[in-house]
Amino acid sequence: MRKAHRHHSRTLLVAIAASIAAAAFAWAYQHAKRVDEAAPVRIAVGELRSDAAALAMVARGWGRDAATATYTRWQARQVADAIAGVASDLDDPPDAAAGEAHEARGHASLLGAIARDLEALPARDAGAALEARALGSRDALRALERRLAPP
């Protein structure tokens, strides 16, 4: 009688293990074939968020008199070029993320204006205001990036 119980226990254990393996495979298969249409927009938003943080650092350095005019102009130009490249990536968004892409283009425009202001070397005391604008855009882009995250 004990051999019969042991046999049933092993059979039950194998059946449970097979069920778990089948469920895991089915879950992985469903998630693998899902297409994330918003991914290009989410990536562009992440790049804009990074550019906003970089502009904030350049503005902070300029405002605190910790950066030279040449450095500030050069960094602002590099970030402006990066922003322009990302903005062009947002020109033809997928339908699933068209509204978010439009919002991101607005932030790209704002960040481009901040970069141009820094290239023009404003008064040192204007650095804090430019930093605050860049950080505000960074925070809004972070929230937008979270909205675009897959479920």
C-alpha cells in the first residue's frame, strides 16, 4: 500500500510541475509576441529628459560662475543639436502615442529655447531661472515617460 501512495505522490508532483511549466511558457509566449508601439516615443522622451537634465547642469554652472563662456556655449550647442535630433525622431509617431509625441515636441521646443538662451550667454543671475525651467521640463518628461511605460 505504501508503494501505491508513493507512486501517486510522484505522479501528482510531476503533474503539478508540468502545469507550472506550461503556465510559465504560455505567459512568456503571450508577453513575447506583444508589440510595444509606444517604444520609439518612450525612448525619445527619455533622451529629452536626459537633455533637460544636461541643460540644467549647464545653466547651474553658468549661474554659479563655475563655467566659462566658451564651455557654456559649447555645451549648450551640443545639447541643442541632440534635442533637434530627438525632435526629428518625434515627427512621425505611431498612432498609439501621437498625443504623447506632440507633448514631447512641445518640451523639445522649450528645451531648444533654453539652449539658445544659454548660447547667447545671458546675465549670470539668469542661470538659476534657466535651470528651473529645464528642471521643470525634465520632471514633466519623467511623468510622460512613465505614462508611456508598457503595462
